[in-house]
Amino acid sequence: VLGCKRWTVGAGSGMPEVIDAKPSIMLARALRLRGGDWRSHAKSASTAMLLFSSATGSFGGAMRGGVEQMDLIGCIIMGVVAGVGGGTLRDLLLGVPVYWTYLRIHLYICVFCSMATFFLWPRAMRFGVTGTHLVVLYADAIALASGAVMGAHIGHQQTHDPVLTVVIGAVTALFGGIFVDLFSSARPRVLHADKSMYATPALSGMLLYVLLVRCPMIPQALVIVASFVLALVLRVLAWTYRLRNPRWTVASTGFVTPRFLGAMQAEREGPIAMRPGQRIEVKITTRPPSGRT
């Protein structure tokens, strides 16, 4: 079955005729007969990731709209923007038809999840479920990893350029949330990860995808799964251990200095050791439900 030739009955002579066949085609046919065609597995995994990313993104966008005191139409718009905003910008940059114009299941999922969030999320909050619940955090992490890997996968198929692959993946995974933050008049969480890094896990997964996809011996389905797992694990570790990237902070001298992971102990909550007679300046901020300080 795995040979490079196949036999057919010749016309009129009754003798078998040898016709060449590509080994890759014969191998794909043999794997398909055994239920092991990696192309079908990769397509199934890609479809599942895209659908889950749309559903989870619309849930987060609708929840953000509800917190901002938007009505039902506003929450639906926010959910649709969060669910398909990154993919829409990706397709516009690539110059291809926007995917949800012909795959309308993504648009329907965004509308349905947004409406469900609008009506059901207030009831869930009565049982103590908040935006920092583990279920919500894991769903957001899975959506982030899915959007990053699938964006990189689509970018690689369209451009075959490693730099553009990462750029297209970042646009797909991050710009839906950026649009929602801008519509809410809030600073983008992706650019200001105060509690834990958000964009770095997505970029790590995309970089792994770029490295593995150049190896012809690794099946594409395995490349997608490995990149997805790396991005997901890094995001979970980021919120578990409060991992953050270096950032600048204004010191007491008035100069702007970079702050790294080792210098973040001063920002932890709890008692502060002080010397007798030492003065401390306290800045109190209030954070209303809208999320703005």
C-alpha cells in the first residue's frame, strides 16, 4: 500500500499497467484508511480552537459591557467585537475575505454567548462567581492560547514568513481585547499587565509554532497542540505566581527607573517594615465597578 506504484488493468491487452503515484499521496491514503490522517486531525483541532476562541472572547466582551452599564445591544456589540475583532483585522491585513462573512457560525456563536452572558452572568455573581474565578481565568487562557496559535497558523499559510506569522498571530489573539478596552475608555490590559503578564504567553506559543513548523518531520497537528499547551501553561503560571515583565516606575527621587521581577516585593500587600520616625507617603485610589481608577 505504501509503494510508489499502483497496478491497473490495461485496456485491451489484459496485462497490468504500471502507473506512477506520489509516495505522499499513497501514504496519506493509507493513514486515512487507518484513521490517522494528520491533516484531518489538524483541521478538526483548528476548527475547535477557533470556535472556542470566538465563544470565550464574546463572553468576556459581553461581561465587560455589562460592568460598564451597557444595555443588551451594547453587550452584544462588545461581545462580537471581542470574539471576532482580532480575526477581522487579521484578514483585512492579509487581504483575504473576512472569515465570519462566509463562516457565519462564528458570528452566531458570538451573538448567542453575548446574550447568554447578559442574562445569566448577574445570577452567577449571586453565587460568588466573579471575573477572577478559576473557570473564567482558564477559559480566558484557553481563548488566548487558541487565538495566538491559530492566528500564527493562518499567518504561516498565507505568508510563509516567520516574522509576519508572529505579527498576524499577535493581531488575532490580542486586538479583540484591545478594541474592547478602547470602547470602554479603559487602558488596554494587554499593554498594562499590572497583575500578571498577558501577551508574553501568547508570543511564546507563537514563537514555538514558528520553530516547529519549519521541521518537516513534525506533523502539523502536533505543532499546533504543542504551541497551544506552551501558551496555556505560561498564562496559568503567570496568574498563579504573579509573573510580570519588567516595567518602569517612578521612584521617590522623581526619576523613572525600570523595575524587574526581583524588585517587586515592595508592591505586595500587607504590613510594611518602618523605622521609628520614618515618614511614608500613602496614595489612596478607588476603583469603581467600571474598572477605571
